[in-house]
Amino acid sequence: MLPLLLCTGSMLAFGQSAWTVYDTLNSPLPENSVRCLAIDAQGKKWIGTDNGLAVFDDVSWTIYDTLNSGLPDNYVRSLAIDAQGNVWLGTFTAGLVKFDGITWTNWNQSNSGLPNDFVRAIAFDTLPGITWLGTSSGLVKFDGTSWTVWNDQNSALLSNNISAVTIGRNNVKYIATINGGLYDFNDTTFSVYTVSTTGIPDNSATQIALDSAGNRWYSSPAAGLMQHHESINLWSFYNTVNSDIESNALTAVIVDSLERKYMGSQQSGFLKFVFPNTWQYWDTANSPMPDEYVQCLLKENNHVLWIGTREKGLVRVDENLLNGVDENWLTAKKPLLYPNPAAEGQTVRFNLPERATRILLSDMSGRVIEISAHNEAIRLDGLTPGIYLVKVELETGGGFASLLVVTE
């Protein structure tokens, strides 16, 4: 049978809303429990649910399940896409699956060296052709032919329940377990971090993320956010006692290219941390977030975030609209504004490397106050004191953004 391919007219455009929720009532999403997310080179979102696999290209949906495809289990618990574009899936009861767009290949306990059919995590080695798996019966290395298993009987692992595997610098494997500590593994030796030996606050972690400096960030299901500083081999911990983090019960963590950390929680929706001390959270009380329990996160780019919830489907959040600030502008080189701070009624001028086509002034909610066609200055008339965003569009395309302080 062919996979189910559907288009939804109501979801073709996101409009001006920062929030879009996809569930079984308003979209072809096959199940509201979204367990895992991945994005391919074409920008298609792969969505693992408790009732099959969904693929969404922002217009059309394709649904794969055990009835219309070679998917052996509708309970998809992990997803990863390799350099060749193959989609790898970990299932709850049927082992590991590889889908190349045409053929489904399935490895399980009965036809391979896989020690357990529950595959919780998938990661790709820096050496081609090697895949690492976290299962509920140990850590697994698969080279396409042979299987190697590390567990509490033949290694330093204190738990066989491997919740996360991430590949770091120098091809070191970072491993998280449930109730058995955290590990670094260089293919021969394990470095072990536990509550009793290292002083970390929890022996469990649900996910591991790496920042650009190689620091590791762990989401703990009971102790908040744990950070390992790579350069100095020290730990930092963020919890509800020593920081403004909203929840200690974290389910996921990711880091985007701007070094911002996003976390999913069990009872506080999703959270955002901007170093050193800026914390935000969005839950059902303070936002359109439909579910407090977040199971997975995916950052599509620097402003679009995808969130899988336990009971209320898939959520798309556009931070440009959420914050009223286009973050693509904020990451650009800032031009020189003078004077800054400036008083109401003054003219602010710009030192630009090239000619501007227009200048936009807006408040921090995103409301545009003035658009000027002048290419080197803008006059501040009728503004209350505060912080404003100035965008400068250039003739050659792109532009710059700067924050302007307006005084009395």
C-alpha cells in the first residue's frame, strides 16, 4: 500500500500568529502524542508519534504506518537522519528501522545482534557507516554488519537503560542513562559521572545537547539543567533554588546556533535560557501552549521552534512574531547610531557601509512606529522613553539592526 499523502488548506499559511498547533482534529497528524522530531535537508519535518510516522513539508502531510508501509511498529520513539538522507527510526517494540525513501529495513532481536527492541536513541559516528544506539538493554554500536553491545555486565555502565547518545569532539560518545549516571566513551574507556562520585545532582538525564564550545547540556527529569564545561572539566547546575528556571522536571534540551538553550518540561511547557541569567517559559497559563508536558523539541532555524507534546499534538512557534523582533536582523552586524541614547525630538544618524533603501523604527513589541525612506537618518518624534529597535535595509539586500535608547 502507498503512504497516506494529504494536503490541508487551513494550514497553508501561518499568518501573523506566533503559534500554530497541529493535532488530530485540524490536521492529518495521526496521534497527539509526539515523541520525537527530525528535519531533513529539504526542510521536511519527520514526526514520530504513538500511531505512526508523519512527514510535513509545511504544506502537505505524508503518513506512514504499519498498514500502508514497511514500518514495523507504530510506536516511534527516536529519529535521526544520516548524511545520505536515510531516515533511521527507533521503535518501542520492533527495534531499529532504516528508510531510504523506498525501502524499509528492520533489525530486531530475532534477526540481528540488537539486545532489545526498544531503541531510545540514535546517533551517527564521525566515521562513516557506524551508528550508535541507546536501548533499554545497553549501548550498541552497529557498523552495518556487526553489532557490539556494552552493558552493566561487560563494561563500566551502571545502568542498561540508555536514554541518550550524542557524538562530540574527537568522536567521543556522550551517554546518558536512567538511574545509572552519565558517561564519556572513547570506544575503549568509559568516564563515569554519578551523584556519589562526581557530585552531579541526578543519575538520570533525558537528553544531551552540545554548544559551539563543546560544552554538554543535560536535561534532568528531577534536577533541572546540568552543564559540563569542556575546557575546565567542571559542572554547573541550574534548578529552581539557584536560578529562575521554572521546572526541575526536564524532558529535553537543545542548543541553537545563537547558543540559546531550549528545554521541554513535564509541567511547565517549554523553557528558554540565554546565558548568563535570562530565563523564559511558555505554558498553558501564559501562552497558547496547549499542553504543559513537552516530549521533544526541534529548532528549524534561529527563530522557528517545533514542540512535540504528550497529549495535544505538534506546536510551531515563530519567535520573530513571539518576541516582536526579527532575530535574523539581531544576529547581523550592528551599524553605528549616534547619538545613542537620544532624546525625543532629536535626529539619529547612521554610519553605514553602503546606501540604505529604508529605515524602520519599532518598539520592542514589534509595533512599527515609523518607516523612513531617508538613507542616513531618522527623526525621533512623539516617542516615550524606552528601548526601540532600528532596522536598516540595504540596497544590496539584507540589513542591520540596532537597539536605540530614547530618553526624556
